[in-house]
Amino acid sequence: MPSPIRKSNEVWLLVSRRGERESNLLVTAQFKHAYELAIFEHRIGEPSLGERAARELWKKGGPVWLWDRSRFESLEEALWSPVGDAVRLEKIPVKRA
């Protein structure tokens, strides 16, 4: 069975930010998979946004940031704290060679 990513012109990129380091975690064709893996990979117990709210925020424009509200009160704290931990979901175009 062919991969859904092969058919897509755009994919979801999951970027992890821990402290001041950013790293790409994965690429997937569906928002739901990216959201679920962000929650799982970063052990987010109390997500800053539910899946539906995150999707609606993305539709308004730009990437979506997720963090654990039980550990960090705001996005700024999750991003700039020395022990900060946040995840960015964004849709990027697929470039074919």
C-alpha cells in the first residue's frame, strides 16, 4: 500500500523545542497523527490546546504550539525556560526532485 505522504503536496512537521534546542521529530500526512504524537513524545499530560482547538488555530494562520499546562503557565515560559519544553506543528510543502 503506498504511503499517504507520497500523494500529498503538503505534510505536517512536528518540531520539538527543549530549552533552546529545536529538532525535527517527524513528518506525517495527517494533523491528528501529528497532534497525538506530539502529546505522546513530550509526555504532555495537560495540553495547552485540545485537538479541535489546535486545528482551528492553525486554520486562522501559522504554526500551532503545544505545551504541558501543568508544568508551564504560558508559551513564553515553555519556550524560554532553561527546562522549557514545547512542540510546534506546522504544515509544509513537499518538494519533489
